[in-house]
Amino acid sequence: MKLVIALSLAAFAAGPAFAAGQCSKSPKDKWQTKSTLEKKLTDEGFKVRQIKTEGGCYEVYATDKSGKRANMAYNAETLDKLENAEAGEN
């Protein structure tokens, strides 16, 4: 029983991390707009320089509040931030 619980918890913990690394597989008409993502990032204090579409992801080039460059990737449908900034290129 303990093994089943441990495996269930491990699968649950790994689930969101795996999902966080995925670009959208949905058609483009299901994606959110680049301007929506840009507003979200601007509200968080980023200055967006460019947003590119890369294989179901938006790849963002920006600077943060302190002026440090940031390269980030977001799922184009959910706008969830991905751990791998180059996710759309894989």
C-alpha cells in the first residue's frame, strides 16, 4: 500500500513539471494573442523587445525591471511559462 501511495505521489509531482514543458499542440485559432502575453509581461514589469512564434510556443525576448535580459518561452494556448526558454525550437 505504501508503494502505491509513493508512486501516486511521484506521478502527481512529475505531472505539472512535464506539462510545464510543452508547447501547444492545438490549432492556432485556440492560441491566445501575442498582445495578451505582452500585456501580461508588461504588468509583471518586463519590457518586451520581441515575441516570436516557435512550434506552438511564444519565445519572448525582454528585459526585467533591473534591465537584465530575459529569454522566456510560453505555451501559446495557455500562456503558461515553460522551464526551457528554447522549448519551441525542439
